[in-house]
Amino acid sequence: MNIIDEIEKRKIGKVETKVPLKKCTTYKAGGIADVIVTPKNVDKLIQLLKLLKENKVKYKILGNGSNLVFSDKPYKNVLIKLSELDECIINDTVIKVGAGHSLIALAMKTAKQGLTGLEFATGIPGTVGGAVYMNAGAYKSDMGYIVSEVTLLNPDLEIITMYNKDLNFKYRSSFLQKNEGYICLDATIVLKHGDKKVIKELIEERRQKRLMTQPLDFPSAGSVFRNPENDYAWRLIDVCGLKGYRIGGAEVSKKHANFIINKGKATGKDIHDLILFVKNTVKKETGVDLKIEQEFVNWE
């Protein structure tokens, strides 16, 4: 069976073949993906997953690619984008939002309505599903503070609901990271009423701070390493004299040491090797074993 023909025959959704992964990741690097499928809805997603499982075809859910480092080899498994799952219903302070919805767009939308609690997300370039998976956060807040429940597909492809207390949200971690085969379909987020003017000022102040302190003019994936307890990854990298260190087209940002940037034509290998070089150097020089926030894909 030709799996691509079968997916198209069943009208599951948009099918793209031979897609350069630099179009799908914020690092703008990586090889060519054989196929990317964007299911039209949850039913079509389930249909797709059943088809792939029956035919023992491996797959990976792809959000905005903001935390992924793909190798430069062809990616032979099926990539699934959930961007059609982007419905957003706001009912007073309760928001039900699809996993494929842009987190930044949601943060800006709720701010305009005078809802507070999601301001921390206005600079996080991921999807809602990816943010729940990673427990994305900034400014001492994260998804764990505002998500009340999520709708998931479990490994048996049943639709279930999990509540905040069961999702095990911790610093940049969640139940989903530790349990393979669960897929976030949507999240229910609870915010509070706030002052529109104050919310707008806070978002603008943080935007200006990001412009001043982060290398937003180059492709990156945000912070590379988690902050160790009572310290900052950027400080440790800086102490090791690694600001500006380059491998190929990848560079440790001179503006913010916990960012690795694509200075132009960086390969997946350049980025991968630089991340590991920084991690190993910091361990050797300071004794601190930094935890990588980003995921290496297709390096086997």
C-alpha cells in the first residue's frame, strides 16, 4: 500500500510531500520531510492515526517547530500538523482553544478583551498544544497556572479529559512529556478580568525588553537550556566565554547566551553540535549539567 495515496484517497486533509524542514521550524534548518499531513478535524486525525498504526508507519506531531532540531537527513516518518484544530471560544474568563491555535495570537486576543493571566505568552512562538506539552512559560508564570483541563487522544485513540491536578505541570514539564502517545486536542484556560490599559502596557514593556535582550532578528528556538535551580543558564554560558562561539552557520548569540541563532545557512548538524558543545563545556567548566529544552529529531 502506498500510504500517501491512501491518505489522499480518504480525504483526511492537506498532504504535502518533499517539504524542506527549514519551512517548518523556527531554526530554519533540517532535511526534507517525505510527507506532512494536516487533518481537517479530530475525526480525520483519528482516521489517519488508525491508518498509520495498522500499517506500522511511525509519525510525529508537529506544532510550530519552535523546539525541534531536525537532522539534515530525509525525514521518512509522517509529520502531522494540527493547525486546523484552531477553534477558539471565549466565554467570559473561560477560553476553550484548539491545540493548533497560535499561543501568541491567543495571548494578544485575550489581552484585547481585558483578560489577564496570559501576558507571559506574548513572546512564545508555539501552538497551544505545544505549550501544554512543554508547560511553556516566562516571567515566573506558565501554562500550569492557567490550564484547567485538556482534551486528549490517548494511545488507544480514545478522546479523554484530563484535569490540571493530573497533568503534573512542573517547570517546563508535564504529564504529556513523560507519557508517549497522548495528543493534546484542545485546552480550557481560565483567566481573570483585568485593566486593558495595564495589560497593554505590560505586554509592550515586555516586548521592548525582548527586543533589547533577545536576538529576534535571527532564526532561533528561544532558550536552549532550562535554568538550573537558583541560577541562569545564560550566566553559566557567559562565564564560560561562549558568547559568539560558532560552529558553521550556528552561533551562541552575543545578545543572549542562552539563544543559539542561525546566522545564515546553518545546518541541523551545526545547531545540534553547538548545543552539545555548550552543554559539555559548561559541565566541564562549572560542574553544572544543563538540561536541553529542545528536542533532537531524526538523529538515530
